Amino acid sequence: MKTKKWLLMGALCAMLPVVFSSCSDDDDPISEIIEEPTTTGVYLLNAGKWQGNNSTLDYYDPETKSLSTKVFATQNGRGLGDTANDMIIYGSKMYVAVNVSATIEVMDLAGNSLKTISPKDESNAPQQPRMLAAANGNVYVTLYDGHLACIDTTSMEIVKKVKVGPNPEGVCELNGKLYVANSGGLSAVQDSTLSVVNASTFEVEKNIVVTINPKTVQKDESGNLFVLSLGNYGDIKNTLQRVNVSTGELEIVETNNQLCSSVSGNKIYLYSAKQENWVVTEYNFKVYDIEKKSMQSGFITDGTVVDNTYCLSVDPISGNLYIGTSDYVSTGDMYIFSPEGKLIDQLALSGLNPMGAYFLAGVK
């Protein structure tokens, strides 16, 4: 794996072109040198089999199209753990929530372990992390026992926790608030709320009611909030909804038996599938224009067939779409498509159940 000078991909404001201007007293045009951001590397996280203790982390170089598998194990001489659920790259570090192992692995950008955080409750029982978000020098992680935790990125310690709803999944920061999806996944009846946490006081201010069993929370570049709920696996289907955080009003974007979504810029990329007895009978890839409120079907334009879709990720710089597949038995594949919907590459991953692609950025 190449060593490069990397920047954070997630904070777009930090990736604006750098302009150097010459100073002159004459009338010559001002010369400019603009360094454009580019994607320098992509990490691919594989959850593995539940209780199989076989999570892996792969690395893809988009320039050379080379794949390095099991990077974490190679760099650290040990496995990543059991059921890696989510990952985030923030500043000079990477964070992986390893659910069944009840750990949060903190790494440098080359995959070297810096610290393993093991959250515990007041009785010293392990707390299982689920999903991650980052803002204002902190990383936030949901804990499945009903808490949201704040990790200081300098000390790499959990410095605050707050009680939210049952079995929280996704979390997203928007305008100084943290929106936490309370799934209630271990309850007889799933939950249907977002806990709204003030990031400064770390207290819950209110709850917003959404479709039952919310899973992921994402925002677009204009500050709109989108929640994907999984429903009740019966008469209430997977539902992608826009949430008005001021009024609590919901606007349905898409419903189907199975949805995967990824928000990028002012678009939402969707995998939408119908199922009968848990078998996919029909599916489509779609793009939703948030500003126009219009849906376009058939994203893949070159005839490539992608079955068993498990995750979607969009590179915010190149616009390339990464589609991970899983049959829950064999190791997954990652398909990479251009913004025009043409296949760029297909990768054989090192583990089962890919959770997503996570992007590193630099300048050229």
C-alpha cells in the first residue's frame, strides 16, 4: 500500500481548492495555481459472519486499481474483531465500530492501531457500538444498550455518554444537533423515534417520530435530513423519508421491501428491491434529485448485472459509486461504477458482508 499525504474526505469545506496568487504592482494578470482534491485511496470494510470473529479491512488504490486485502491484520498482526458494523475517517484517524467484540478500533490512515476503546456501562458490562458520526473535533458512536457516546479525538477516550432510545443505530450531526435513530431492534415492537441531542450540552432536547425501526440518518449539502427506516418486516416496508427537523413533518421518498441508500451532494443513490419470502424478485438502481424531487431509474447504463446488493457508497469527489454484494455465505464483491453508470472495476473482497467504502483525499 502506498504512503501518501492524506486529508479527510468527509469535511468538504476542508477540501476546497487552494489558490496561490502572485503580488504585483503592474497590470499583468494574476497567476493562480489551483490544487484540486482527488481520491487517493478507498478502505472497504467487511463485517464478516456474526460471531465468526472474521471482520476484515481491505484497501483499494483507484489510480492503479490494485486491491490490498486484510490490511488491518497485516499491519497489526491480529484480526479486527467480530462483526465490524461501521467506519469513519476523520482528521488523521480512522474509527471502526466492532459490534460483537464491543470495541472501537482507532487507527492511523495506514491502518495501524492506535488504540482499542472498550466501552462499558456503570456495572462494567460491555457496550456494543453500532454506528459513527463526527463533528467539531469529536467522534460520536451509538451503543446498542441505549446510549450515545462522545469520543475525544485527541485523547481517544470516551468523555461523555447520554441515554437515548432503545437500540440506537445511525447518528448524524446537523447544525449543532445529533440525530440518533432509535431502532428498538431487540423489542417486541420496534421504536419509531429520533433522539435529538444538543452537541454542546450533550442532553436530549426532544424526540421526532419517524417510520418504525429507523436505521440510518444522513444529511445533504443543503441541510436536509434523510432517515431510512426498515419497517416491521411485514406490512410496513423499508421507507426512505425526508425529515423536517423543525416541524417533525415527514416526506416519503421511496418505499419497498428492501432499500439501500447513500446521500451525496444533492442526490440520493438508491437500491430498491421487491421480495417474496425474503427472495428478491425485482430490483432497480435509482437516483433521486433532492432539489427537483424527481426520481430517475436505471442508474447502471452498460448492462452490468449486480445481484445481492448489500451496501452503497458514493465517492464525494469523483462521483464513483461503490456497490457491495453479499449472499451471506461467500466473500463479497465490490462493483465500482462511474457517474455515468459504467463499470470501472469489480473487486473480490476478503470478507463476507461488505459494509461500505470509505474515502481518503489528497491534492494533485
